[in-house]
Amino acid sequence: MHSGVASPADRRLSALIRHLEGASNAMDSDTITASPTSGFPGARNSVFEHVVRAPEDPILGVTVAYNKDSSPLKLNLGVGAYRTEEGKPLVLNVVRRAEQMLLNDSSRVKEYLPIVGLADFNKLSAKLILGADSPAIQENRVTTVQCLSGTGSLRVGGEFLARHYHQRTIYIPLPTWGNHPKVFTIAGLSVKTYRYYDPVTRGLNFQGLLEDLGSAPSGAIVLLHACAHNPTGVDPTPQQWEQIRQLIRSKALLPFFDSAYQGFASGNLDADAHSVRLFVADGGECFVAQSYAKNMGLYGERVGALSIVCKSADVASRVESQLKLVIRPMYSNPPIHGASIVATILKDRNMFQEWTIELKAMADRIINMRQQLFDALRSRGTPGDWSHIIKQIGMFTFTGLNSEQVAFITKEYHIYMTSDGRISMAGLSSRTVPHLADAIHAAVTRVV
Amino acid sequence: MASAMLSLASASPSASLSLQENLKISWKRGTSSRINFLGSDFSKTKSFTRTSMTVAVKVSRFKDITMAPPDPILGVSEAFKADTHEMKLNLGVGAYRTEDLQPYVLNVVKKAENLMLERGENKEYLPIEGLAAFNKVTAELMFGADNAVIQQQRVATVQGLSGTGSLRLAAALMERYFPGARVLISSPTWGNHKNIFNDARVPWSEYRYYDPKTVGLDFDGMISDIKAAPDGSFVLLHGCAHNPTGIDPTPEQWEKIADVIQERNHIPFFDVAYQGFASGSLDEDASSVRLFAARGMELLVAQSYSKNLGLYAERIGAINVVCASSDAAARVKSQLKRLARPMYSNPPIHGARIVSNVVGNPELFNEWKEEMEMMAGRIKSVRQKLYDSLCAKDKSGKDWSFILKQIGMFSFTGLNITQSENMTNKWHVYMTKDGRISLAGLSSAKCEYLADAIIDSYHNVK
């Protein structure tokens, strides 16, 4: 419990004082105090006077800015959502089929799911990431709970660890998805980083990674991107993964995988799960957050799962019971629609096959865009080594552009990306590649 | 977790080797093993790692975790499912059932879903604050489209994960922007309220509400406790159909509650989970909230469409913050977004689209109102039937009229824990331990059986 701080009267008084003190106070640029004539006549001052306007989320805010732009040339390479060659969002055929089946099934109801979510979905999700023959599953050592996509899975896992794990430090790669530090901090963990990206090679700083994880305190949690690292697209090789595994196990560090691109990175579901399965195969414990936002195109349905691989079935069952205590006061139980779609597809052999084909098509188109962009920059003679575009994997490319160059590109070419120079290849098409190549060329030659 | 034991699976005497040398050895082995991603060679990789040197800890890091008890409300349904007795009755969770005791998907919902599929809408991420069309209609439903708070754009509305999720966002806002401020909750209240505020680290205290002597509202106690709380507290009020008691203040009492809240500079925080479901009328069930808004008060309202649109599992609701100015509302909304982003990024689309299709379409909206009247009507009629059965069977002279006076899905029977347990153990009637029964789970056909169970538990068990 917090000890009492300012009373409401004090807060209102401070707001008034800040207002009267004038522009010298930094808060003024954020706090816009309502004029006495605004609002309901006779209304008192707002108790929310001290609430400042939050800035737009840096990633999702890119789309907000893009939407405001009226240029016909505008291109959104901000948020990682797949686009077709025509630049349109895509709902997979197999997803539409599953939805039609669900709608046609008159026995379906909308009753509350259990706190841990749809049972079928949970079992199938565990099999998808760990492998159908995983001994951990066969030995009942895995607890899987349906969560709100990747974010929700990370948050629930983080809250659980903050409550029940002895080491409250989590190491996240530098750089990582912008929302990671926020999720873990608010969950109650303390966030540290380990070196990951090497801007010189535009590849993995493997030595730095080993050193930093090597000096982490025993038992610390380590966030690992299962494949298609976001934002860099740089993944360890299988041999490097093995070394990472050995280091992590030798220091009893706890691996927490974020798997948001299974099947989307290489086009192959098993290949993209290799890192996770490597760890599970040694009999150790780990956390895995799964998302179906990209690989099944279910972005807005918020479907995902948190799997915790434990030493024993008994531990897994107790862990699950405690996960429920995290979930119930957060949203009670998860949404049914997306999970039902996933379960329908995963449990039907034909639909599963259909899915893998559509998934590979998306992954292939992205690989194709990488090649096209690389070729376009080469043909323009753009200075620099751009081979990282075809070496990096997954939806994103870390271009290496700095924030001035990014701002320049947005202003002059109406191309939107996050300020770290990350572009979503999924947002490109054969038609728009030349425009982007021109923009990069201009930025690199004119802006330093 | 002091001892993390490392053991080596293979025969290699590598315990004495440095990490560096260990890695070198495994690297050498690694390079000779070809890894094929198309599955068939995966087993090679697996067996390689089994003979590699470093194995994970033997003892679980989570070995000391205790088994948490089942949720007191949701756990009831789980227990009910496991029961095989033919007369079993689930009066636990508040989910509407038809006379045949089947779950009910509203016709308007099926129509809306068909429309949505026909249109072939995409599944892109919603903005953090949710579906704009949904946010618009939900605020209008709550306050009335022509209400000043809406006209003046003074409501910050953010789509939330049904009632729970909306309450949690509000609690997170309270913790961050009103540190030390407490929330007053009714005694009793929905079991999950305390959990939400505990997890959000918002201190809470209780105001008297239920009077077991009258099986009615302890109005003086309520006013007195609200008055006594520190200036600027949040007061959690059930907009209609109080859960678990079913006892609502009268309009005159609401006025007095608003008086004392204004007097003490408290902030009213309404939980509205049953709009339309309590009386059958959407406007009537919104009257308490609108009464407060009409006084120019700033307030919070958490909404849920679980019951009134039967969208339980879709998790659709909203948090509304009525502010003194449109600028304050915009700032508050931006901060609610900042709290939602690290929780789940953005909310699920499906339920939001259903609601905006139903509420936004005049024909479907009217049809909804009819279905809602039907559901509320069925509950009123089983209340009557249960009351009649109790009066007919119980000769003790006990006054059962509270069953008719209470409103909404639930009835607070006044049974204590032991008596409630008797209901379950002897009669296979599942309910929550606080004596709450969900009339939504009761059929006319079972009223007499339930009356027998209640009379037995009340009179024969202490």
C-alpha cells in the first residue's frame, strides 16, 4: 500500500500554481489547463488536471501519422502487419473457411472460456511450438495458457515470474521490440540488456552476447527471440544457438522465448521452432510466448499462448493454478474467437496443410521483396554494403539508417518507418520497391 | 533456489574443463552434424544435444510454488461439470440460461456475425483504444447520444476486455495518477473486485451495503461509511442489479449518495455489467449513472456486454471517464492507452464489431431490445415462481419477499457458508459460498426442487 501523498485539493492547487507560474515550468508544454469557461458551467476543476498527455506509442504511432498523411505516394513500413503485393491486408483463405465452419456450427455458444482458455487450442499450440512428439508434452510437464497474443503472453509470464521466481531481473537483447521493456517493467521485473546487434557488421554481436549473458547473475531470466529477431532480423545460427543454450544452462539462467514468427521466418514451422526445441530437448525449464498475429494473420483477434515447460507434471500443475491468479484480475478469461479459428485449423489435417502453404507464400513474398530491394539499391549504386537486407530474416529489416535519415525519408518521400530505421518488408511490393530505393539512396547520399 | 545442480549426461569428464574448453568440444562435434530443417534429420540434432555436456538444472526453480485454490466463482462451474447427479443445478456463475437450461446466443448476434463474414472484413490490429465505432456507440448507450457529456466530448472511452479488463485499466490509472487514493467497495461485492484492486495495488476499504436483518440495503451505514472515508476517495458503485445481492438503491437514495459523494469530493466509479438486463430497459438501467453525470460530476464507468448481449467469451466492454473538459478527457484517454499497451497492446476485434453492428443498426438494435426484455422477463418470472414455491412449502412464516424485491441475475439468499455447502453437498445445487444464487441458471421446472433445498438448508443447517 502507498502512504498517502497529495490530497485532491493539494493536487488541484499544484496544478493551479503551475499554471500561474507560467512557461518556465517544463510541465506546461504538456499540461493544457482547461480555461475557466470550458466544460460544464459550474463544474469544478478537473481531478484529472495533473494528467499529462501521453505521447503516441512509437510503433503504433507510426500508423497514426501515416493515416494523417494525404500524399498519394505514402507508404507504411511501420507496424509489422503483412500486406499483399497489392498493398492490402490479407485474411488467409483457411481462416475464412474456419470462420465459416464456426458460424455454421449451430451448437456453438459464447460461454466464458476457462481462465486458462480453450483447452484444444492450448494443447495444439504447445504441440506446434514444441513438436508433436515432444517428451515434455508427453510427460505432462508443460502448462499452456491462452493469452492475448504475444503481448499478453509476455505480460502474464512476467507477472508470474515477478511473484514466484527468486530472480527478478530479465535480460533483453539490445535492440529489441519497443514494447518488451515496458511489459516486463510494469509486470514487476527489473530490465537489463545484453549485447545483440553489431551495427558494424549489421549482424550478431555473438561475443558480446556471450560475455553479457556470461556475467549475468545465476538464475536471471533471459529473453530470446525464437526466430526472426525484431527489429534487426538477425538470428543466431544453429551452432550459435547451441552455444547459447550451453551457457544459459551452465549458469542456470531461465530462458523466456518470444515466438511471434513461427513459420513466417523461413517458411517452415519446424525450422523456425528449432531454437525453442533445442532448449526443451535438454530437459530444462523455459517459458515460451507464442503469437498467431502474423503467421495466421489474426492480428486483431489477439490470439496467443504462454507455455511453461517445467521439471515435473506436479510443478506444471501448480504453476498453472498460479497463472490463473494472475489472469483472473486482469481480464478473467481470454477471448474465444481467434482461439477457435486456430484450433479449427490446427486440428484438421487438410486445413493445417492449407495453412502451411499460405504461410510459405507470405514468407516467400517477403524474401522476394528483400531480393528486389537489394537489387534496386545495387543498381542505383547506393553507397554502402546492403547485403544485410538479404541476410536478415523475417518481416523486418534493420536498414542501418539513423533517425535523421528516417525523418528525411518520411518528410520528403512520405515513407513511414520506426525511428530506429526498421522497415517492415511485408509492407513493400514490386511497385513500391523503387520508391523506397530512391528514398534510401537520397537519404544516404544527402543526410548524414 | 541456492543449489542449481549441474550434471553431465555424457561420459566426458568435462566437469574439470573450463567453459571455454567445453564450448570448443561441443563446437567440434556440432560442425560434424548436419542439421536439416525439413524434419528428418532433426533427431540427429536431438541425440547430439543429449550427449553434449551441459544439462539443465535438476531441480525445478518452481518447486516451492503452492497449488492456488480454485476461483470461488468460476471454480463452481468446474465442480458442477464434474458432478454426475441427475438433479444437479448450476446457480454459480452469472451466465444466462434458457428455460431448457441451455446457453443462449442472441439472434441479433448471429445476424451480426453473418453480416460481418459476408462483408469479409480484415483482421488488422485495432488502435490501442479499440474500435472507434464501438467506442462511439458504447458511450452513447451509457449516457444517451444527446447527453451533454457526449456533445461536449468530455468522455474518454477505451475499449476493454469486458468488465474485468475495463475495471483493471481504471484501477491502473488510479494507481498511477492518484497514488494513495483508495477505492471504497460495497460489502459484499463481486468477488473479483478485490483481486483487481489488489493486483493493481490500489488500496481499498468497504462501505456497508447489505443488511442481513432486512435482507435489504443498509442505507444509513452506506452513507455514513462513504462520508467517513478520506476526501477524494473513489467510490465503486454498481450501476444496477448489484452483484451479489440484487439490492439496488432507489432513485431518492441515489440522489443522497450523489450528495455525500460531492460533499466529500469523492469520485464515483460505476460498474455497469447489466444495462438492460436488470429492468429490461436500457435507459432505466442507466439512470443512476446519468443522474450523477447530470450533476456535472466527473466519474468513471466500466461497461460489459457479457450478459446483455450474451457475449461472455468475446470479452467486450469499455472504460469511460467523464471529465470536466474535453481536454482532460483527451489526456486521460492517452494515459489509458499507455496502460493498455503493455498489457495486451490492443483489444480483440470480434466482440467490438458485433456490438457496433447491433447497436449501430436500428433494426438490429430494436431486435436486441426485444431479446433483452425476453431474458430479463424470464428471470423475473422464475423469481416469482421461486417465491411462490417457497411460500407454499415453508410454513415457518419466514419472509421470502426479498426474492421479488431484488433485481437482476442474482439473489442473495441470506444462506451462510455451511448452509450454502449443504445446498451443494446434499442437494447438488451449485452456488457461491456467500449465499448468492444466479436466477439466470434456474428454470421454472426446477423452482420447486430449489425451494426444497433452500428451506432445508435454512432451517436444518446452522
